[in-house]
Amino acid sequence: MELSVSAQSWVNLFFLWLGFGAVVGITAQVCLPSGEPKGFFGILVVGVTASCFGPLAVSLFLKPGTFNPISPVGFVVSVLVALTFLLLYRFARTFLKKH
């Protein structure tokens, strides 16, 4: 199956972000071994979400075009956001169990 150059570019970009998000989610899960969310899909969702929101927040404070989200700085920011998501998830789950 042949894809156009534009479609191939989008597919490559999709898999790049998917892989980056998976590495971010796995790293956050290793740093905070809570066991939640369960499974690879949960880790992937946390990682991809964090890898979108973290660099987006950083890029709001910088000049446009000066920050690459898929970079070492973007990775660190994404992992910190993923850790925040995991801590919020743990807190919400604990809070809801008590009430």
C-alpha cells in the first residue's frame, strides 16, 4: 500500500508521538510505582497526555519556534507532568474510597 508523502508524514508523526508518550508513561510509572493505572493502555494514555500538555505549557512561556517538544527538556517536563497525573489519580482514588 502506497501512501502519499503527506499521509506518510502524518503516519510517521503519529508513531513518533505514540512512542515518545509510551516512553514517558513507562518512565513515570517506574519513578512512581503505584500500580495505577493498570496495564499498558493506561500507561500509554498517561504518557501521551503528559507529552502533549507538558511541552505545551513550556512553549507558552517561550518564543514560538524555539522549543522542540521531543527533546531532552521536553522529555523531563513530560515525565514531571505524568508524575503529577499519577499523583492526582492516586489522591482522587484514595479520596473517593473514603467518601
